[in-house]
Amino acid sequence: MQNKYKVKKISLKTKYLEVYWQDKHVSKYHFLWLRDNCPTAFHKDTRMRSFNILSVTKKIRPIKYNFSSKNININWSENNHHSTYDLKWLRDNCYIEINSKSYSSPYTLWNKKKISNIKTLTFDYKKIISDEKIFLKWLNTLYSFGITIVSNAPTEKKSAFKILDLIGQYRETFFKTPFEVINIPKPNNQAYTADALVNHTDLPYYEYVPGYQFLHCLINEAEGGSSTAVDGFAVADFFKKNYLKKFKLLTNNDVVFKDNDYTQKNIRIQKSPIIKTNKNNDIEEVRINLGAMGTLDINPKIMNNFYEAYTLFYKQLHSKKFQIEFKLKTGDIFCFDNRRILHGRKKFDPNSGNRHLQGYYIERDEIKSKLNYLIKVKF
Ligand SMILES: [Fe+2]
């Protein structure tokens, strides 16, 4: 096989350098891009970019260049600067190749059939904290499926901080960290009752909704109180494939989420679509919470159609096809992507035994950046 990291020929064009590789691929590297990415553009200790693009003009060009088996060398027309580029780095960052690749989602969508047993997504606490390979496997699963259970964790209050600290920073909210999921008199949230909770994502009235949620089960001896979970991305994808017009109603229109519970001197209001997509039209967020829904104020011409789309979507989010149900055990930590996975619980009988969970939030950024670090991602 011809070496993709070996150069056959270089040709100087008006605005870029054309590089012919031995595997017959041809790259184009624009002068400004090359100068901007000279290895000296980055501080050796901070690893931050220190080169300022304003220190050169748009007329900058190579006045001398050559290549070897390992590098391309350039003498620039400005500031008497010389650059040496590693061939492997150049080829790996060829933006013709990068842009020719089609988008592939990092997520594995699931329904009840796919996760027939939650044990397939369950990881042992001690193994996670003592074995980096298991830690990586757990984080990968959490990122891909959006849901895992960590079992056999300690059951002391606040002890789940340890596993969050392994990943990164936790996200603080007005519920404080950890927040207590226990039935209390005069509750300020439905979670603090013994009532059933329909499937929802938390805190939809924040502009930036917390990424992952970790629910640490300290005790669960009450009758009832099973947990439910649904992959909101899988349901949204099903909706996109089968009810495209309704899907677009949910991506193109804002609903109102609000919180004005009696304990706060804040009134939180946020308008957002229920489903958000990225530039590749892939689903990147599902935000839905019955208790936090404000009053719809969308265009009257589409109000009825919107309600039809919203109710059908909401129905699917509770369907037997998509929803899984399981009972958390003492020492379980139920971890899920709060901007993707809806969670809920069945009602429980507070007179039959104690039920106490402690909750934490941690951003997607923390999970992704730890994964990048562990797999030594190239960038
Ligand atoms: Fe919740």
C-alpha cells in the first residue's frame, strides 16, 4: 500500500500549496491557514494559540519551500518566519478529506426491545474507580446510549461526588448539589412528593439545560417508586421518519417553560423548541416537562396542528415501545443525559418504607472532554 503520509510532489498556486501524496490524494493548504497553524503558533507550556493572524497580511506567501520524508518546510514572505510541518499532522488535518466525510451520529438510539435488560448498561462502582479501561467503557456507554447504572456505590450522603470528581466539574443549580429526592411536607417540586412523575427532562426553563444527571439511590425500601426512562432522541428520530410535518412543528416553534415556585425570588422563563437539531439535521436536544410547561403563545394558524404534534410526541414518549422500567436499588447511581433521556417514576407508598435519592448534574462538556483525554483524541 502506498504511504498516505509521504509526499510525491508540491505545487505552488496563487492562494494555496497543492500537495500530492503517494496514495494519489491531493490536498490544498491555503497560505493563511498554513501560517496560522505553524507549530510555533502555540505556546509550548500553555498549549494555547499565541500567534495572532492580524500580525500578517492576506498577501503572505511562501518564498521558499521543500519537503522531506517527514516534513514540509516553508520560508514566508513576511516577518522572516520559517515553518516546519509534520507530514502526518498535515495529512490528518487535510480539510478536503475532513469535509468529504459524511456526518455520522455519535449516539446509539434505543427502544425497549434494544435494552431488554438494564443489566447490559450496568457497571460496578469499584471497577469504574479502580480500572481506567472500565472507566472509559462506562463513559463511552454513557455518551453513546445516554444512560447507565453504576451499581454497588457507597450509600453515605454526598458520596457520589467522588465519581463526579473523576470526570470533572459538577453543575450547580438553585436546587443545590446534591439535591434531595425525598417526599417532604409542603414540597416546591413534584419530585419531592410520593406522586408518580411522568417522563420529563429536568430544568427546561434554563437557557442552558444541565447535561447529565446522576441520581444516587441511598435507600429505596418503599413499595412502588420504579423508575422509567425513554430515549428522547430515538422517539424524535421515529417521529422524523414517520411524521415529518409534525416533527418540523416541534423543531421550528418555541414553547414556554417556566418555574416560579414559592421558595424562589426568581421567575425563570425560557422559550425553546421541544426538539433541537444541529446543522446536520441530527437531533441534539429534547426538552420536555409537563410540570414546567408554560402557556403556549405560538401562531394561531398553527396552534391546532402544533397541539396534535405535541400530544402525539408526548404519547410516544410514554409508549411501551420506547419506555423502560426498572427499580433502583440501594447503592445504584442512575446516570443519564438530561438533554436526551426522559426520566420518570411510578408513585410510591411513603408509609411502606423509606425512599431517598440524591441528585447531581454534570455537563455534557465534562463527559466529552474526559473521553477526549482518555482516548487521546487528535485535534
Ligand atoms: Fe426529574
